[in-house]
Amino acid sequence: MSPVDTSPLRDRLGFARQVKAATEDELLDLMRSPRRAPLLDDIVADLPAVFLADRAGDLDAVVHWKVTGRPDGGDDVLELVIRRGTLTVSPVPTRTPRLTLTMGPVDFLRMVTGNANPRLLFLRGRMKARGDLGLTTRFPSLFGTPRP
């Protein structure tokens, strides 16, 4: 059984603590299991709740988050649309992104739970960016992640 048994929708801090306590192998097994899709759906559903609209200001951007390592060898792409201080998120990209962030599933889980610093992931090459690199540095500050 996975050490991550809660959803960010049910208990955001508890989810972050479980991710922090899990080993890399445990998180990788989780993200290769049938729980990956519902977990990503829950993360997508929770992103608007942690979006800090006041920090977005007049930002108008489409960002694609590409999470690699799907069990079938593919990637999941999450589309975030920031416009007029609002955030809409979709697991089905339909727009051309201003920025695409690509990362592995373990780093993604750790980043969205506040267990990994996005700037360090980028500097260490664990998160790749294509497009507006200036937005890469601003993007993480738009979300209030838990501090487990």
C-alpha cells in the first residue's frame, strides 16, 4: 500500500506531509499506478484554491505543465490559464502555451506540495522550461503551497 493515501482535496496539509514522508521509489510507484490519473485530477481541482490572485496582477498567460513518466510511456499535460487574476486549469490542453514546464512525476508531486523548491529544480535541470523564461521565475510565486 502507498504511504500516500489521502487527496489534496480532502486534506492539503496531510497530503503534503505524506508526500514528504514517502521515499522516491514509493512516490514513483504511486505515479505509475492506476491512482495517478485520479491524483492528478485532484491536484488540478485544488490548484485554483492555492492560486494567489493578488500576485498574478494583470498577468495573461497559458502555461502547460508536462508531467512525464505515465505508465504507458506518455506524458500528462495540465493547462493553466491565468487571466485577470483568475486561474482555470484543465487536464486537456487546447491553447498555445506561453510557457511549458516539463518534470518527472516525483518532482511534480514534491513541488506542488511544497516539498521541493521549483527554482532549485530548474537550476538542477530536473524541471525544463520552454518559452517565456521570465515567467518561469515568477510562476512559482503565484501559488501558496503547504509547508509540511
